[in-house]
Amino acid sequence: MNRPALSYLRPLVPALYIAFMLLPIYWLLNMSFKTTNEILGDFTLWPRAFTLENYVTIFTDPTWYMGYVNALIYVSLNTVISVTVALPAAYAFSRYRFLGDKHLFFWLLTNRMAPAAVFALPFFQLYSAVGLFDTHLAVALAHTLFNIPLAVWILEGFMSGVPRQLDETAYVDGYSFPRFFGRIFLPTIAAGIGVACFFCFMFSWVELLLAKTLTAVAAKPIAATMTRTASTSGYELGLLAAAGTLTIVPGAFVIYFVRNYIAKGFALGRV
Amino acid sequence: MTKTVNQKAWLFVLPVLILVAFNAFIPLMTVVNYSVQETFGDNTFFWAGLMWFEDVLHSPRFHDALLRQLTFTFTILAIEIPLGVAIALTMPRRGVWVPVCLVTMALPLLIPWNVVGAIWNIFALPDIGLLGQVLNGLGFDYNFTRQPGAAWFTLIAMDVWHWTSLVVLLAYAGLVSIPDAFYQAAKIDGASGWAIFRYIQLPKMKRVLTIAVLLRFMDSFNIYTEPFVLTGGGPGNSTTLLSIDLVKVALGQFDLGPAAAMSLIYFLIVLLLSWVFYTLMMRNEDS
């Protein structure tokens, strides 16, 4: 380990990677502050004619800003539904053996593997048939397809890390199951719940194919609004870049909240 | 940990079961239904047996798309896994830079997938993009909208940009769980850097890396939005991966029968390969 020259170079690897990561994001940000003329006219490394016009358009035009509101509504709805139903299921998988438990667990995971493209058309028909087409609930429910399995997987990982003695002691102390679950168990795995919420938020927020298929006007997410703009009104790249930049904000915000659990969380509690 | 047998645990699983069954079972049955029928577009259906499955399995178009898909998936796995491990190994373990690194690295993971495609589109365009301008300025003839090779390069670069962080975060989680005592013991024994990696760090990362491979495999096999926005599957069909081809058949040409048969074959391939990974992973967990 006596290679001081090499150890000075060590931080270079993550530094270079972060630079590579930030470059495309910088380019997006750069473009969002330019006028259409500047984007198409000259090649400039930073905006010469700095403008906030693109952002003003987004914040004043309801067809734009409602896209964010819609997306946030169905993402939150999905997170609540997924984590709520996943909690008891994950507890069952982590604590009990029952008929078909292993097969059931794998079957749940297979839904995480299903290509969204396979389900796009049948989902459209199913949600139209039950009268939920173009509602926030439709997208929230559709996204449970891949978020519930993931939430169960993550929570099961965190719950298996809690020793069974905790449960047994609580019963000896006379706790009923609901009281034990709510008062003792849930606070113990609070970090796991936070991580599960983060993942549900993340995958529901980034998914577009199903969200786009299941909405028309009333619940259309921002990401779908962007594809429409790109195709109908030609190249309004500045506006597109501004809308793109704003889609990064909620994610960055959420990451900041879970920053201390992020590493363990990405390992699904299994380290 | 020993688990007690309790059949009532089914009640805990029931809500999950109902919701997922509604979402997975009914649509899957719709697909199965379409896959064995022929229609002439007037809402009348005829039994077609396994005709569509035979058609798809023998179609050169499907073979090409599958081959492109496998090439893509194994290329990004071959780049992202070693790169992610290398970055995780060189990242600081403590200090102020840890949250900075973690938060910035998680950033691409939370960008909507079509925005990822759009970012790389405007970043790589030869006339207005930074990457395109720089590459052409350096003397490369680079235009990803016209050249299949350049399109593939951009596609791979985009996926590496998008997902390597996931591998980094997973590998890092495995690394920080190694107690300091392990390293001290290795130091006393005079172990080389390679020996530390091979006998301490790699075994500790094995489990999380299996998760990384599994997740990256599943997600890259199902990739649709990013390449669709970036290249639209072009130029020609050169970057038409399985999902893009499937959506073209299903929603573009409305050939429901072939599309449904293709869906099922596609799903079965993902399932089979994932099952192999899953079995390996669970074997690791048990031992």
C-alpha cells in the first residue's frame, strides 16, 4: 500500500464520473435559458442572451404546469397505495412460512420484469372498461404493477433484519398484534419504509409509457406534455429544455431527504 | 432465521394479491386471448391456434430485434458493472464528500425516462449539441441520426450515464458494511490491494452485485422510452430494440395477433433469464 502517487489519483475516478454525469445536465440547463434563435443560430457554451421566458411560459400556461401537478398527484397516490398494501405482505414473507410462499414471492417479482410495452394496450382497454381512463387513480393503480413487488422486496429485506425476539417480547408484554405492529414494529423499520416510499416515488415518477397510454387531458403528466410539444409545435427546444430541467427538481428534492439511507436503500436492505 | 408455519399469513398477502392480480392477470389474459385469434379489423375474431407464435418465432424481423436486444443488454452490463464497482471502490468512505457524491450520483436515476432521451438528444445532436460539436471538432464524422454506429455509441453512452449510478450505490452499500477490523487484519497480514479486493471486498459485494445485475438485466431488457426519444429506433432499424419493435407492431400497425404472440414470447424470455439470475441470487442468500 506504499503507492502515494496512486492514492492521490484515487478521487479522480468518481470526480471524472460526476463530471461526465453533470455535462448533459448542464447542457440542458444552458439551453433552457436560451432563446430559440440562439439555440438554432449559434453554438454557444453559455447563454449570451439570457432569458427566463421559457420558465415563465411553463409557470403561466396551465397545459404546462398542470402536467407537474398531475404527475405529482398520481405519484403520491401510487406511493401511498403501494407501501400500505406491501407492509403486511412483507411482514408475512419475513416472519411466516405458508403454503406457496416462495412461488408467490417469485410471481410478485415477475411483475417487476414485465415489459411495460407488453401491457400498454391491454391496460388501455382494462382501465377504459372500468371507467377509470384519464384519471389519476388509473395511473397510480397501473404503476402498482411494478411498485408493489419492489416495495414488498425492499420491506421484506429490512424486516428480516429485525430479530424475531422483538415480536415475541411484545406479545409476552401483552401487546395485541395491531398495537405491536403500529407502535413498535413500524417505528423500528421507519428507515425501510422511507426507502420503499423513495423507490415507489422514483419508479412512478420516471415511467412514461403507461402514464401516457392511460391519460388524455385531465391527468396527463408533464413528461407526456413534453412529447406532444416536441411533435406538434415543431422545435421549441428552449421550452422543452426548461420543462426537462423542472422535472429534475422533485427528484433532487426527494434524494436530499433520503440521502443518509440511500446506500442501504439501494441494496434493498440486504447488506 | 427460522420462520413459523402460519397459514393465516395469506390474509396479510391478500391485498397485494388482489391488486397485482387485477393489474397483471386480466391484461395478461387479454394478451393471451389476442395471441390465438385472427381479426380483419371489424371486431370479429377467429381462432388462429398457434399460427402467430410460429410466425413470430420464424420471422427474421423478430430475430434481428432479439439479437439487437441481447447485444445491447450484454454490452451495458459489461460496461456498467465493472465501472460501477471501480467508482464505488474509489469513492470516499467518510467525510463531507460522501453525501455530495451520493446525492449527485443518484440524480440521473430520478429523471423521467423520456427526459433522459431528450437530454441526450440535444446533448449529442451534431449541430446544436455539445457532444456532437466536440466530436466533430476533433475530426470524427459523428451524426447519430444518420450513422448506425454513432447511434449505438450514443445509446450505450446514454444508458451508462443513466444507470451506472445504481451499480455504484449498490456496490458502495456493500463496501461500507465491511467492518474496519477486516482492513486492519489485512494490513497486519501485509495483504496487497488486489488481495483485499479479491478476498474481502468482492465477497462482501457479491450479494448486492447480484441484485444490481438482476435489476439492470430486467430493466435494460424492457427499455423503451429512452431509445425511442433518442433515435426512434433508427437510423433504419439499427436501434430497434424489442420493446420498440413491439409497440410498432401493436400500436403502429394494429396487428394485435402477432403483437400479442410477440409479447408473450418476449415476456417468457425475460422471465426465463430472470429466473436463472433469481435462483442464483437466492442460493447466495441461503449459503
